[in-house]
Amino acid sequence: MIKLSVYQRITLLSVAIVIAIIIVFGTGSLLFVGTKLTEELTNRLHSEAVDISRSLSFLDGNIIITEQIEWEEEHHTQDEGLPIYIIIINPDLQEVRRSSNCVDKSIEVDNLPFFSSRDGTATIPLEGKDWRFVTSPMNYHGESYGWIIVGMSFERINYIQAVMLKIYLVGLPFMIVLALMGSAVLARRALAPIHLISKKARAIQAVNLNERLPEPTTKDEIAHLSQTLNGMLDRIQKSIVTIQGFSANASHELKTPLAVINSRIEQLTLNATGVDQSVITDIADENKRMSRIIDNLAILAKADSDTIKLEKNRVWMNDVVYEELARFNKIARGKNIVFNTSDLQSIEITGDEYWLRIMISNLIDNALKFAPPESGIDIGIIKNGRNEIEMWVADEGSGVDEADLENLGKRFFRSKANPAVPGSGLGLSIVQWVADAHHWKLEFLNRDKGGLKALLTIPVA
């Protein structure tokens, strides 16, 4: 089933209404004109019957034509144009006289109404056409001498209605086009405020929640909707500000006690005797993990509050990657993992070097977590031939479920495929933020040979 937009539905509905009005108007006007012309025709026949009656006199039961000129008028003698037929019949319905233009016409007078004191009217077919007949009684001194029958064709009325119908049929397509254009313009103007509100709403993110939707001055339903949505944005902004303030304050407050704990652990490691060193090591590792989580939360809180301003410069991406790989060499050697950099080309990009290092560091750290011992991690940077730069970090682990791929950049999300691997679900969300802040595209893909591939697509400046 075809789904139409509101704009299309309004336009088509308006056109349908206009077409219906045109059809009703056209049909009504045809009927109205036909009725009025039929009344005019009937009145003329009544008038003709009166004129004919004045041309007659009655003597000793006989009907005598005293004014022959009335019978010699063109519409009573000619059968062309708009002829009017006259027939005189006696009380026994026997024909007495008829006009010369209908001498050879077979008129079924038996189908006509005959009244003794008033005129009668009827429509009967004659030679394939409809004719209107009026029967007028001839009464003289209380005695009936028969009836005057006067008839005229509907041909003129049918011609006028046919011309009107042709005009309607020819003009209907143009009227539909005009209705369509007019409806489209009116619908576009009516929906323009909604488009502006929708465009503005799409642009409002967590970093610019202080912006509001435009409120039309029309005081109509659209203005009310905009006001309602702005009220909702006010409440959302207050909630986000509260959450951001809590995250930032909590991160700041927790850093000091964690630093103290870490200092005490180091002292305990140097001076403790008779204490299981593995316990101290576990405590130190968990403390470092907590520190990383708090640092990541602090970063995301700043990103949400739009307090991070990128300082973009020209950066050799391959140099940054090599320097970050050097920081992870010790961990990689501990798991016998090899970094494959055969596709690491020398490419310069525009970006904030500080955040690029954090992004690459998080991607390498994530790959090392999920790469099995004695495997490899591929890191590459190339130009793909589509005026784009591609950078990827890919491990040889088990990958993730396909349904989880689109969620990997979300905060605190962890795939169920590797629940035993430690992590907070914040590292990749920071990677996602750095990519979004630079207007780059970040994708997560499962490799055919196994493992997860983080692919970053960077437009060439």
C-alpha cells in the first residue's frame, strides 16, 4: 500500500473536494438550465395557443379561421429551424386542421392530456426526438369546440445543454490542474511552520538543548504544538543539566579518594610483609579500572555539556597510530599478539590531535581485550579512491552478534558475546563522540574470518 505524506494527502483531498464541487455544480447547472429552458418553452407554447385561439371564431358548431396570417407565420409553415406545430381537434378528438409544416407528421394525440377548463402539457417522442406539446381547450359561451394542440421540439434545449457539457468536459482537466496547483501551494504554506519546527527539532541535540523551536504568531494548533514541545524541551534540559552536573561533580569528587587509595596501595606494595602480593595487585588493578571509568565519565560529561572545543590542525595520522601502538607493546607481547601495520600509509588529516590519540588508544585497547592470545590485530590507513580516507582497527576474536553492532558506540553497552572480558562500556562511546565531533563516519563490522573491525571513514579536506 502506497503511503502518502500529509502534504500529499491534503493536496489530493483538496483536489477531490474541488472536483466534487465542480461535478455537483456542473450537474446542477445543467439541470437548472434544462428546467428553466423547458419552462420557457412551455410558456411560449401557451402563448402560441392563445394567439391561435384569437385567430379562430365559432359559428353554429363550426371552427372558422378568421386571421389566416397567424397560420402563415414562418415557424408554422417551415420545418427548418425551430418549427411550431399546430393541430385543431374537435371534442371527439378528430382532427379539424393542422399547420402546413406538420401535415405529414404522425403525432400520437391520444397520448396527450385533454382538460376541459385548463391547459395540459406533455412530452412525447416524435421522429426520434422529444417534443413538448400543450393542449388548450376551446370553449365558447359554455360550449366546448375541442382543443388547440401546439408543439415544439426540445432540440434547442438539448443543443444548449450539449454545449454546456462540452465546455465542462473540456475545462475540467484545466480546472483540476489549477485546483492541484492551488491546493499544493496552500498545503505547502500551511505545512511550512511544521517543516521549520521539524527541521529545528532534528538539529537540537544534547549539546544545544538551550535552543527552542520556532513558535508561529498565528495562535493556532501548530503554535500550540510548538509551545508544548518547547515546554517539554525545558523540562528535558533541566533534567540533562542535573545529570551532567551530577556526573561531573561525582567524577571530580571520586578522583581524590581514588588517588589516595592508589598511593596507599603503592606504599603497601613496598613495605608490606606477610601480605599476599596477588591480593594487592588485584586491588591496584581494580583501582586503576575505577580511575579509568571516572575519567571516561568526566570526558562524556564535558562532551554532553558542549564544553569541549576541538583544536583542529593538520596531523599525520600514521605517526599518531605508531606512537599509540608503542604504548601498548608490552600488553601485546604479554598475549603474543602481533600488530599488522602493512596498510598503514603516511596520510595527513585535519583534526584535534589530543582527541585523535584518545580515540586510537581506545580502539587499540578494545581490540587487545578481545583478541585471543597468539593472534593479530590489523591497523590500517588508506585512501579508498572515493575522496575518502579509511582507518581501521580489527582483531581476530569472536566478534559480536549482528544485532549488537549498531549499539557498540552507545554508553555502558556491552555485548553478551564476551561477558568475561572486563570493561565498562564507555571506551567505544568516547570513540563515537570523537568521530561525531569531527563529522566522521564510524562503523563496526564482523570480519569474515572472525573478529571485530572498527572502520572510520574520513572525508578528504
